[in-house]
Amino acid sequence: MKRVRINAGKIGLVFKKGDYNRVITKGIHWIGFNESVIRYDLVKPFAAPVALELLLQDKELEAMLHIIEVKDNEIVLVYENGNFKSIFTAGRYTLWKELCNYEFTRIDLSKIYITEKIQKSLFSYYALSKYIRFFEVAAYEKALLIVDDVYIKTLESGTYRFWKNETSIKIAKVDLRQLQLEISGQELLTKDKAAVRINFNTQYKVIDIERALLKNKDYEKQLYSAMQLVLRAYIGTYTLDELLERKESIAQAVFEDTKSEAVKLGIKILNCGIRDVILTGEMKDIMNQVLVAQKKAQANIITRREETASTRSLLNTAKLMEENEMLYKLKEMEYVEKIADKIGEISVSGDGSMVKQLKDIFSVNR
């Protein structure tokens, strides 16, 4: 006989001539000379030295073990004393029950929705994250969930996680903020055959995500084409001068004609307007010449108006002086004073009136 001690936290399996015989726990045991003992640590997984089925015939040993069978389409999350420990994939696993408190969460990977209660912090672990696909929908977005090319539902903003398997999962997102569409450099002909380039802006929002994505393909391109066609139709009905004068009314007309079409695309048009009207080639030179001619004509009109006003003023003054001798004398003295300001020295004699002498000096006939 041999004396064998099994310490606390250990367990022993007794084999007799290579065959499993019994299990021994903490304490001192006597075994025969033809028996051997394999000791196991109760905090470590149990690795069977022989076929597990043979060992499990011992009901005492079976009661000491957690036996976890994991199928091909499953994983099992293992928690030890309340903390996440590891993940078991397909296979058979055995753990001792006595010292550690184990909990197990079995997950069927053939489904897509994560219905199990799993702490969010665990999703960052690579051991688990490799089994998960996730999608993020921003606060200003909505998204369509499409499973195996079938629309399932509309997703609000948030983070969505699904189990990774052979099922196809897609999400189609739409920005719900106010968006801008620019129709730039459109070369169009006006009613009077003037070639112009139009830059046109449109502000819009997506209001029906299902209609925009499921019932229409490339809703933005369709809106662009609709705006382009309506704009082209309106520009062709106005002359160049009318176009330059009525830009706002044309933009409003385009808005009214396209808003019903936009609703079919799941879109609401908020505003639109012509940003630029650019003349091309020779037309630009012609318009510059017209502008110069117009400004010259306006300048000539102003000059003629001022000359007429000056002449009328002189005529009125002459009539007043003709009717009033005193006014004539005062005007005469005013001009004498102005001329005298330009002369350094004037000599007069005592013969006759000084005013008369000054008059004679400045007389044109002298």
C-alpha cells in the first residue's frame, strides 16, 4: 500500500493498471502498489487523460464537472466568479465545479440579432468582436436594414450589432440634414439666341427615406436632371434682358414646377435660386459695348441738361438787369471788383468820377 496526500484545491484520479478506478478528494488516502494517481488543480480546466466517456461512467466524478458541449454554429461565453473569462468554440469542455463559480451564455451564431444579455464593454474584446458585425448610424442620419436583399425596417441613429454568419446584412444610410445641389456651368440659349452659362443652387432635405432609397435609384441624380430640364425650358422662353431682370421669378417658377417631382423622390425642396448668369464668348464683348454706349448716352444727356440749365440762368439774369438799372450797376461793380483783384496797381486822376474812370479802364472798347 502507498500513502497519498491530496491537498486543498486539488483532486486525484486513481488508475489501476491503466484503467480508471475512482476519484479521491482532499485528505490522506491509501492506494495499492499497482495503482497510480493523477492530480488536478480545481481552478484549471480538466483535461481527461483517457476518453471522457469512460470517466463519466463514474457518477461521483461526473457530479464534480461542468461539461459544456458546443455545436458548430455556436459559441459559449464563460464567466468565472462574475467576470468574463473566455469563449468556447465548437467542441467539448470540462471545468471543475468546486472552487470556482462558473456561468455560461450560449449563443446561436446562425441568427443575426444579438438577444443575449452581454455587457457592452465585451464588444471591444477581439475574442468576441470577431463574431460580430456592427453598423453606426449618425445622429443626423437614418438607415434601412436589408437582410438577404429584403428590406426589414428603418433604423434610427445609434450603433447596431449583429452576429456574423452567412446571412447578408446591409444598411443604406441617408443624411437628414439640409443639403445643397449645385447645377453649375449649364450652357443654355435664351429666346433671342444668346448663349449663357447658368449656375443654379437648390437646398433640399430627404423626408421619406424608404421612398428615396427603395423606390428610386440615385435620387440625387434624378433631382439634378429634373431641375436641369425645367431650368432649360424656362431659360429658352426669355430674352437675355428679361433673364437678367427676372432671375428671382424664374427661380421661383422652377421651384414650383419641381417640388411635386421631388416628393416622388422622397425629397422636399426648401429653396432654389440662380446664383450667376455668365455671358460667353462674343456675347460678353457685345454686352460690354452696349453698356459703354448706354453710359455715354447717359453722360451726354446729363451734360446737355446742365448746359440748358446754365443758359436759362444767364437769360433770366440778363432780363432782370435789363429791367432794373440798379441791378445792372451792381453786377457791373461785381465784375469790376473781380477784374481788379487780378491787377497789382491802378492809377486814377481827379478828373471825373472814380467809378467812371475804372469803367473806362476796363472797357473793352478802350
